[in-house]
Amino acid sequence: MINETEFREIIRDELDLRSRIDVDEHDEHHAFIQSFIDRENRKQAIYQTVVTQVAGWGIVVILAWIGKTVANKFGVYY
């Protein structure tokens, strides 16, 4: 009787013969796609950080402008 390891090897070899790419190359493709997804996720995280910081600084600038406008309206100079 055939054991599980031998069975898996036979199946793997047969699939390699029928496929245009072998199992190792297929695994490399999966690794590449995963690294691509990870890279895109890092880019998205950086983009979100930049958007958050720019929005925060925009709010600070608007509040400073409002404060300066109100101070000028009431004659408070600093």
C-alpha cells in the first residue's frame, strides 16, 4: 500500500506534467502576488497617514486664520 507522502509526490509530479508551470513556479507566483499586495497595503497606509496629517494641518491653519480675523476685527494685535 502507498503511504501519504508517496501519494502526494505522485500527484504533484502528475500535476507538474499536466501544467504549463510547475508547483515551485506556482508557489513563486503566489509569493510575488502576496508581496505585491503587502506593498500596496503599505502604500495605502502611508497615503492615509499623509491625508490625515494634511487635513490636520489644514484645520490648524483655518483656525489660526479665524483667530487672526477675529483679533483684527476687535483691534487685538499680537
